[in-house]
Amino acid sequence: MQHTIIFQPSGRRGLVEEGTTILEASRKIGVDIEAVCGELIVCGKCRVKIMEGKFQKEDITSSMKHLSELDDKEQKVLVRKDAEENMRLACCTKILGDVLVFVPEASRTGKQVVSKAAGKIKVKLKPAVRKYYVELPEPDLHDPVGDFERLEETLYKHNPKMKKLTIDYRALQKLPDAVRKGDWKVTVTVWNDAEIIRVEPGRIAHNIGLAVDIGTTTVAGYLTDLNTGDVIITESMMNPQVRYGEDVMSRISYCMFNEETGLKDLQDTIIEGLNTIAKQASFKAGFAIEDISEMTLVCNTAMHHILLGINPEYMGVAPFTPALHHSVDIKAERFGINILPAGNIHVLPIEAGFVGADNVGCLIADKPHKRKEMTLLIDIGTNGELVLGNKEKLISCSCATGPALEGAQIEFGMRAAPGAIERVKIDPKTLEATYQVIGNTGWSDGEKNMQAKGICGSAIIDVIAEMYRARILKKNGQVNHDLSSKRIRKNEKGLSEYVLAWSHETAIDADIVVNQKDVRAIQLAKGALYSGCLIMLRRLGIKKFDRLAVAGAFGSHIDKVAAMVIGMFPDCDLKHVEYIGNAAGDGARIALLSTDERKEANIIARKVEYVELALEDDFNDRFSEAMQFPHMFDKFPHLKGILSDEDVA
Amino acid sequence: MITKEKEQELIGRLREAVINYKPADAKKAAEEAIALDADAYTMTMEGLAGGMEVVSEKFDTHEYFVPETLLCAKALYAALDILKPHIKVQAGSVRGQVVLGVMQGDVHDLGKNIIKAIFEASGWTVHDLGRDVPLKRFVEEQMKTDSDIVMLSAMMTTSMVGIKKLIPMIKEKNPKVKIMIGGAPITDKTVSEYGADITADNAPNALKEAMKMLEALRKGTM
């Protein structure tokens, strides 16, 4: 039996089978609802309001009774979230009759401000895809040799390296028309000096490719001129897989729990996303999507497997074995990616189960293995990856930071979208806060409405650092109730919290607070990073590094002083902290522009030694010590004047 | 013969050493207790377990977090290692036996170690299988020890899935055994879906629930 469901405010409607959850229905109908915890009835971000009554215009009678019963678990989450009347969690509420559902602002995924700007790269151009303009001798009855052989011979004369070329099936189908349409003057696109992938009539100068960085949260595509290496257009979007869970683990488990369709759902979703990026980027640049002759991709290992339709289950559990390390080349057509059908999709190699092609991208962009100085490279995304070493040796590890640093698992956490608090300052004397909001200029003054909705990742780090500096947080992370401020209080359940924005300053009609649980989530995440750094240093037998390279789009927004104040990484001279931007994406561009770099990527991916942190005997101890602010024992001489003396020396 | 006052003093010192995570103090107090022939069981229960109870309360009220709890557990073990060989088997004790381990494919054992400390401090016998434990090891260990409760820990959704397979394997051999599961991804929904008996969101609650289950088991009401 089918029922009608209507989502407001988008007004989208559809028929769904009885027993479908509201969240499933929203995906089917194309309405975005947050599902941060991966449908585990934990995060409560998928709250929706059920409209009661007969809706004439929509021609349905909607009722709370048309839904599966509320159970204890859901009830608890709703109570914790102070949900108003008629609220339900979309992830677990089943549709048993017609309903009209209102998706509140706070539950919508919303358009994110994505800033994965292309960095400057240095690379010697040697793309896999090249275009050759050739003029063929016209056939006649004395020389009736086939079009392909004619083309092959001409190309060989043109460039003796191109011997024994093959031609892609799709290119072959178009060959006879193309050569005649061009009056035997054609531009031939050749991949790796080995295969003809396109023949176009006349002289075509442009040669473009697309480098893509598939992040857990955002996807960025760089449409690149293969002749010059320049980025023509940067196009980015939310990773559409976010609908199935915010972090890697929840997506892997989605595949595991939905054996029949899970992997396919996720794979289709990302391929659709890649097609959207390719289409938008080529359209904006004035090209056809088929003009993109090659695509290079970087992503973490889980995204890699899902993209390739490989079961990610085994890389998701110890010993975290990936299906393969080596880079993969697959025809776009086989993949369902709508660039040139014969075009190649090059997926960069991976290092280990939790250190993926994105990290290899960082390595070929930053090249720590070519440097004499000791580099500590931190790529902060939804997961944290560390690489330490120099030209002698490189080691890597993965830190289970979780998405807390990006604002997930935080009561008022949100992505970097309009309405997100992005910078915070707290006066250590008055304990008053002032902050900046994306999409709204100037600092808050405690009076005017800032239209704030939540706190994004960079501000989480700011606010925790500021709270610690102002002693609102003790060294062990506990909220300090010895201080007197109306901003420091306990909620009705006894949970300590600090009010960052008063209700009248927000767009959500509630105080935006940072609570004790949020602080704990950050402590776990930053403790994981810091202890990772320490164990890596110890593994190489060194005490310090010469250079700290912070990668990741999110990393670029972090205030480095704040990051060190909370103890995300060991003490170092802040002058040696370098933001290297979205190095993973830069790596994808480098691979797009150079086959030599692709070879190097394969070599380096196997050379980096992976360290499994949790297997270190004293990991739990080091991890625990690193959970305090900035660290239980370690001192931070470079924060002199910023932190109190006990933390400095 | 040790005086009542001295006994109380030692208990107090053990408690404080655990609460304030001072392993050296804990060790010293335990050695003194043994030298004076104090009752090791009383020392353990009232001193160490009593201290750990306060730690649990502090954890509940967010005064303590993982690092402090872990340090308290260390102080506890410093004393427990000394006291344990001197504990005489208690007649009519309601302390039970548990098999404890982290699921296959998972190497995160911080939570498991805290559970172990709290249970051992309360006089339970804990058969700790460690981490990344193959499923059948749990079944074998339960059979071998005839433990009352099997406690399974998983910190990743991916390793949590193994619990679903494991529970029928254990219950098939011994339908009476109780299964408690815990770890970051585990919810009440997991408990019902996987056929476990219970979960708890932290170590002190795990102990409370285990005590309840054990009493019911002993009374034959479960």
C-alpha cells in the first residue's frame, strides 16, 4: 500500500510504500535532511515536525497517527533536544498513512560554503592526454586502406613514439564521419601515447581534464587546461553521500547493513555528484562535458572503495586491508561518468586502510620525501591523517578524530554555511564573548541579532581555546563553576554549559551554547591528533620537527594559535606552521598534469610506512594525557604570553 | 592484630590514593596493610572499590573524564596487585565472573580496560581476552570458565556487526549466560536488534547493571 508524503517548505511530494521511514522518503523525493549519526537515533539532527490536519490544497489529511509509534529511544533523543510538539525523528519514524512533514531550518542540509581553492603547484607538464593535429592523405582506389590504419601511419610519421596505437571502440565508431567531415584534417586525442580516444574534425586547440578531490564532506573539481596546467574553473559541492551518514564509518556500515543495495546506493550517489561537477564546470567554461578527456581522483580509502563499487567492509575492520594499493585506470563509460566516453578515470594509489589516495595527493603536492627538513604533515578532515619524515624515511598514521573538529557531534555544531559562527573571542576578565557569523559582517555586540544558527569547525576550536584561556575550562576540560558569569550555567539536566550567543542574537530562537559534552568530544579528537604526533616522533626517534604543514580545506580556517592552545599538536615555533591548503586536491591536479608524478605516487604510496597507533602498548596512556588542555604534562614555550606559566614551562 | 583505627586509616588512604590517582600512595598503603595482616578483602572493597565509586560519581558529574579515570584505575591496580593474592574466598559472595573482550577487527581497548578495573575492584573475576578477539574465543572462554556474563566491546560500527553473529553462538552453548555490550556506536536499539541483554553508557553503570543481572541469575528469576 502506498501513501502520500509532502515535505515543506520545499513542497516536494511523492508516493511511498507503507513502512518507509521519513528519511528514506526524503531521499527518494530529493529533500535533504541531516542524518549525522547514520540513522542510529543518536544525533537527533533529523527532527521533523508533523503537521496535523486536513490540507485542502495538498489534498491530504495528515496526522501523527499515520506514523509508527514513538519508542523510548526516540523519545529520549527528542526530550534531550527539547523538541516541540509533534516532532519526530525522520530516521526511525515509519510512514503508515498520508503525512505532511515540515523540515525545520536546523534539520536541513543547506548549501555549504565550500572553500577548496586551488593552490599554486609546480609541475613539469607531461599530461597523459595529448592532442595532435594531422592531415591525412585522402584515400582513392589506388590507396583504399582503412581510416584507422591511415591515421595510425600518419601519426607514426608525426611522432615515432606512437607505434602500434590502438583505438577505443567509441572513438572508432565516430572515426569515419569525423575524418570526412574534417576533409581529412583532424585532431586526434591520444592517451598515454598508446590509445586513440577521440578524433575530431579540424584543428582543436583546447585540451582539458578534471581533477577531483572527493572529501568525506565536500567534493571539489578543478577543470584544468592540460596545455598550460592552469585551473579554468573550480567547482565544488557537498558530498551527496552525506545523506547516508556524515563520516566514513557510518557509510561503511550503511553498506554492511543494507547488503543488497547499500554499496550501489552510495556508489550511484557519488557518481551522480561527479557528473554534476563535470557538467557544471564544463558548462561554465564554455565546453561540452565530453571535452573533458581525463579525470583524476583522490579520496580516502573508504570513499575509494565505494566509488569503485568495491565492498568497503574489510578495510573497515582490523587489520584494515584495502582491496589494492596501486592506482586504477578505468574508462569513464564503464563507470557511468559522462565525460568523453573513452576518457580515462585515474584514481590515485592508496597507502593503507585509513590513509588513502587523498594523503598520497598531499605527498605529491608537498613532497616531504624530497625535503631535507623534517616535516610533520597534518591533513585535517573528517578523519585526521599524519605523515612525518623527510627524504630518508616517511611514516604515516590515521587518527580517529571523528567529525567533532568539523562541528559534528557538537550540540550546536554545523557546517561552514551562512549562519555559522566562525570566529570567537572571549574577554578573560568579563568572560563575555563576541563572535563573527558567516554571511553577516562585523562582530557581535550581545545586542543585535546576528542570525546565528550554530558553530562551525573553526569556531569550535576558537571557542574551546578562548574558554581555556579565560579559565572557563580547567586543564582537565571541566567547566569551571568557581567563576561567576551568567554565561556559565547548568542546563535543566545538570549539564554545564557556556552561553556563546543569547537567544535574541540567533535565528533559531534558542541560546547557542558550548556544553561539557562538546568539550569532551573535542578533547577526544584533539587528543587523538596530539598522541598520533607524539608516537610518530618517537617512532622516528626524534624530539621535534622542522616544519608543520597543515593541509585540508578545514585546516586553512583554523587559527593556529587557537589550535596550539587546545593542544592539537605539540609545541613548535608558530613561524614554522605552514598552511598548504587543499593539498589533496592539488595532488589530483598534479597527477592530471604529469604521468611521471603518477609513477612517483605509486612508488611513494608503497614506501610510506603505516603505523597503527592503537597497537602501540602505551597508546591509551599517551592518548589520555593528550586529552587535557593543552596537554597533561607537555609544556608549550612558544605560547608564552598566551597561556599561563604552568603550561609554558 | 591491627586496630580498628589503623584499619580505617588504611582504607581511607587507599580510597584517597585511587580518587586522587596516586599509584605510589596506593602501593604504600597496600603494602602496609599486608604487613599488618589487615583483611585484604575489606581493604579492596572499602578502600579501592570505595574510591572507585567516588571516581564513578565524579565521572557522572563530568568532573572527571577518560584520562582521570584511567589514572585512577592505575592507582587501583598498584594496590590491587598487592592485595589480591591475600584475598580469601568469601563465602556467599555475590560477586560473579565475566568474560570480557573487544570485538574482532577492533583494537580500541581503552573502555574495556576501565570496565575491567571497576569490575576487578568490586571483587569480580574478569577473564580478559584482550582486543581483536576472534568470535569463537568468547564462546570457548565462557564454556571453560562458566562465567555469568559475557561483555563485548566495540568502538566502531564496522566491528560492532560481529556481535550479531556472536550472540547466537554463545547462547546456543549456554542459553542462561547474559550478554552485555558497550562502546561508542552501541545503543538500546543495538541491544534489541542483536539479541543482547543490556548495554550501559559508562563503566559504573555497567557494574550496576551487572550486579542486578547477577542477583537475578542467582535467585533464578532470569
